[in-house]
Amino acid sequence: MKRILITGVSRPSGIGATLAGRFAEEGYEVLVHGSSQYDQDLRYKDAGQEATLSDDIVRLKDSDLSVEGNVEKLFEEAGKIDHLVLNHAYSTMNELGDWTYEEINRHLITNVTASMLFIQAYSKQSSGGCITLFTSGQSKGPMSGEIPYAVSKEAISEIGRQSALVLGEKNIRVNVVNPGPTDTGYMDKESDIYQDIADRFNQKRWGTPDDIANLVLFLHSDKGSWITGEVISSEGGFNRFN
């Protein structure tokens, strides 16, 4: 049975919880990690509610990935894994005038440094497998209210491209997914902006965690074995300039 570690799994409506459930249904042994404190700090509606996962999914110890040493501790707890999905992210709204040294570096350490350390630790124990990272739509249009986040996510795209070449020698595939606007419960569905965003998709609806899970499952399957080093947008035709 293939073992997969998925990060960013802490609240029911997030992409991570859906990924965990779908991979478990496909017969993977699933290990998950999250940071419930981060969800509470950002005041998500379902913060503090543990994602409902099947009994055979292993929850690893909750921790802050911006803290030095926590990635290594997580791998010690997890043991050997065959696949890796880096779904975690640190994201806050920061207008240019509000930037601080600390807040910029929280984005960079959690999103970039931790992801690089995950890849390094995984590569040391694996002789074949697949890694998926998550970027955002920063290359497709402005994200002027969250530039620290956008910069860190552009770095993720480059991490995927660069590491795919190096890890290809070990038969490890690496891809990056941009899910586009995805309804994970962070926006009021009755608000005007929610409907405006929905109208910008071809199907007049937001993306769902299941839409993204379909793609990630494909990338980690034998059917996706020829795909590596790619940054793939799965946005349902989202129009940023409507």
C-alpha cells in the first residue's frame, strides 16, 4: 500500500481534508498534518473543527511549519512515505504600507522554506514517487493586496520546476497546481463579491475541493506518470479581467 503525506489538513471545508478522503478511497495509507492555530488566527468559520476523516487516516501532531526543526520532527513521526502533497500555506492580506519584516518572512518561511525542507527530507528516503505543490494565480493577474503571499507562491512554482529536474534522477515526479478561486468556506456565499467571482467562471460557480482533488489524484496515479516539472492551472476558465 502506498503511503502519502498531505499537509494543510486541519479544517473540514479545506482542500486538504478533501484530498485526504479521496486518496484514502483510492487505497492509499494517508497521513495528514495541519495547524489548527493558524485557522483560528485567520478566523475561518470552521476553525477549531477537526476535519472529519475516516478512522484509517493518521493525524500527525499539529505544528507550526515556520518553526525551525518542525519539518524534520514531522518526518520522524511519519516514517517512510511514497507520495507527498504540500497543501499548506500562510496567507494574510497585506497592503504595501502594512508590510513588516516579520509578516513578510512568515510567508516566506512557511510557504517556501518549509516546502524546500519537505522536498529535501522526502528525497532522502524515496527512490521513486510523486510530489505536488500548490501555487496561486499570481502569474495570471495582480494580487496587490497580498503581495507577500503572491511572491512566496511564485517561488513555489519555481521550486517545482527546478526540483523536478534534480529529482528525476531518482524517478520522483514534481508538479505544481494552481487551483484558482476555490470555495473552502472563507467567503460568505450570500455576498455580492462571492456571486461576482462565481460569474467569472465558465460554469458560473466557484471551484470546489473535489475539482482539485480530481487533478491531484491523476497526477499521483500511473496515468500521470509522464507529467513532471509542470505548473498546471485548473481554474474552470476563470476570467480575472471581466
